Amino acid sequence: MSGFFEILFSPDIPFIRNALFAGILSSVLFGILGSVVTVKRIAGLAGAISHAVLGGIGLALYLSATKIVPNLSPMVGAIVFALLSAILIGVVSLKSKQREDTVIQAIWAIGMSIGVLFMAKTPGYTDPSSYLFGNILLISSRDLILLAILDVVVLLLVWRYYPQIEATSFDEEFAAVRGIPTQLVFLIILSVTAVAVVLLQSFVGIVMVIAMLTLPAGTAGYKARNLASMMIGATLYSFLFSAGGLVLGWSLDLPVGAVVVVLAGLVFLSFATATLIKKKRRNLSSN
Amino acid sequence: MTEVPVALQFKDVSFAYPSLQILDGVTFHFHQGEFIALVGPNGSGKTTLLKLILGLEEAQRGTIQLMGGSVKAMRPTIGYVPQHATYDPSFPISVIEVVMMGLVDAKRRLKKQEIRAMAIEALKQVELEDLVNRPYSQLSGGQRRRVLVARALVARPTMLILDEPTANMDQESERRLYQTLERLKGNTTILIVTHDTRFVSDLTDRVFCIDPIVEGSGGRTVVQHALEMVEGDFQKRVRHDVEIPADYCAYPREMPS
């Protein structure tokens, strides 16, 4: 453990510090957006967006490697695919409730498959698992700046529109009667989540983004009194899981992203079990 | 003599989903301060009618006027109490926060203290001021419905619309809800939408029924029926055998001073 802290403050090894900063910055997104995704019950939609992103990454890598679009960053492809899938999923979810599940699963699967196909045809070796599971130790200063910018945008949106977000999440029909453009709010939430997914996937990977968008918020939800306290609690849990995962992953030589998610999952399951036992005891004593 | 203004007016309104005609030639109106029941069996188009009144759907034919203006423009004057079957018990929120939601709109943000004071006032109206900070999920079904009534009242609406207000409600909560509505009657227009086609509250002035499909027409229409008091009960019986033209009423009458 002491070795970890020595490296953390070592001026020659910036990537551990960057990883910790990434943990702090991503916690804000995981906490706030995760709470909204959880209370709006759109984790499945966010999951489809996060997996469809692989299609954009694969396409960008292919276009860049074959010099069709030289130096095209995978992140550009990821953002384009994330936003397209967010809008498509959002519109389907709003307009075609009967087919929603099928279309969402199709976007999920097609997006990933497009990614794998383009990566297979990209000259040189491209490992899809590095995008699926991420690597926090490869976070660059540019990634940190982008994360910080998105943090500020999300914090400003939540600060300004908290009552509207709370109302549309709690009772969409009532919010619409009060004149709130609920469909627009829904599409904005999906789009911001999509952009966040792209930035966050480099931290914990595509597969695990969705776990971090739901587990810290779900854990915080057991004790939260309102949506705001759920957001704050989920942000703190996210940071604890990220920092804990980083320390454990580094100390035990394990993939940090996977350790973070296992840690978050174990804590969530402990809370869920404790709540169930408490409920059962209360029911027994009242009978 | 001052005529009591019309609160809601449907003129020859028709509405259809892509493959199904729901309403056809609906014409009725009622005035401000009236206590109205709109009844119809499940699947008869009550929810569609409600969505038209709330501006959540638009009619393909005919006009709907709310307080003399368009539905979208006048919608903020409505207090809406949904049946709320889709309530998520894991949503973390307190009673007062639910009520404060009644003042939310697209742009305007009042001061939090002002909103809180108005919310407490609304909770007093439904006699739930003791539960201000209680988690909403810990309330009984009846108490939750009364909190939703407070949420509708907090914006001081001129018209209150309640969708199946007593569904799954215990007797005590039902009694208290009608006490609240009785206090509001006269000053606030009240529209109750319910599937019980036989009886309505004794507070009801007039009843409109979504009638069965008439042969030759694509959808259902709305018909006004007579009401008669049930002896020794706080209910009125709907006289389905006595039909009144849907657009008929005893108004104009004098505004209450």
C-alpha cells in the first residue's frame, strides 16, 4: 500500500495520478448521470448506447489506418455513434413502445458487430478488449480535460434544471401537463449520457460503464432521501470504488476497471441483502 | 346578471389513433365552479378524453377551449391528479418535495422558501401537514393520493381534474378527500373521471357519460344523464334512462358574489 502512495506522488510516474484524477472526475458523471439513469429506469438504453459506441471506434480506426481519413481519433467515431444511437433509441422509445426492446437490442448488437468487423479489417493488430474493458492507466491529460469540461456542463445543467429533471423522472405525464418539454428533456439526458459514456469508456471500458452508471447510484438509493442526496451519495460511492479499485488493482496486479466494478457490485449486493433482511425482520415483528 | 364563464367546452371533437377511432362528434361544456363527473367503463376512451383536456393529445376535428382559450395556453390553470398506477416506490423523495413539484414549469423558478411555504399550505388543505418530511414511499395508497391532490392544489388552479381519485383508497382517506373537495366546491371547478357508471359523489352537479358506440359512427360520444340522490347515502345515482342533451345546462346563472 505504501508503495502505491510513493508512486502516486512520484513526479516521474504521472499515470497513477492521472488515473486518480480520472476517478475523481468520472465520479461526478457516474454519480449524477447514474442517479438520473437509475430513477428514470433507462439503464438498458444507456447500455445499448455504450455498446453501440464500439461500432464508431472500429470505423474510426479503420478509416484512420487505411488513410481514408488520416489521423481520425477513435473518440470522434465513438461520439458520432453514441449520439446517433442515443437519438435513434430515444425516438424509438418515445414513438414505438411495442418494438422498443427489439430495436434497442438490435442497436446494441449491430453497433458492437460493426466495431468488430471494422477492427478485423483494420491493418495491423487492434484488440477490441482494450475498448471493452478500458485501461485507466492509459488516461491522458487531454482525457482529463475533456472529463472536467463534461463535469462542468453536467453540474450546470443539474443546478439549473434540477426541478424539471426531478419532475420528469418522477411523473413524466404530470411534468408534461406543467408545460415541461418532457421528450426534449429525455433526449437531452440520453445525449449527455451518450457523450459521457464515450469519455468514461476509456476509464472502465464499454462493458463496465453501464455497471458504474447503475451500481453506485443504486447503492446510494438505499439511504437517499431525495434525488439530490442520491446524486451526492452516488458521486461519493463512485469515488470510493474508483480509488479503492485503483489501489487494489495496482497492489495486487489486477485490471483496475474490473476491480472497480467488482468492488461496486459487492457493496451494492451487501446493501441489497441488508435491506431485504431488515424488511423481512420488520414484516415478521409486525405479524 | 353576470354569466358564469364556461370552464371547458368541447365542440364536435373527434379523435382516432392510427388504427382505431376513439371519439366522434363529442360536444359538451361545463361552467366555472361546477362539480362534474365524467364516467365511462374501462376502455371507453376516458383516458383519451383526459389527454385531450390536458393537451397531451390533439383532436383531429373540432375545438376544445379551456377557460375560453386554447388548451396549451390555459393548461397552467389546471391542477391534475393522476391515478398514478406507475409510481416507483424506490424513487427517493419526501412528501413536501412531491407537492413542491406542482409549481415546476419549463422556465420560471420561484424562491425555494416561497415554494415550500405554498407546499405546506397545500398539505394543510388535504390535512397532511404532519407528514411534510416523511418519505413518499412510506405513505399508504390513500395518503399518497391526497399528497397528489396537494401537488395539484399548490399552484392554486381554477380547475381541478382527478383521474379515478378513490381507486384502491381506504374509506378514511376517501372521506377526507371528499371533505377537501367539498371545501373547494364553488370556487374551483372540479372534474372527476371515473369508471363507476352507476354512482357518483353527492357533491356532483352534472354527469357526462361516454356512451356506447352509436351505429354508423366510428367512435364514442359523450352524453349528459340525469342524477338522483340516493336516500341515506352520500351518493347520487346516474339515471342512464334519462338523457339530457350533452350541450344543455341550466346556466347562465348569476356569479356568486
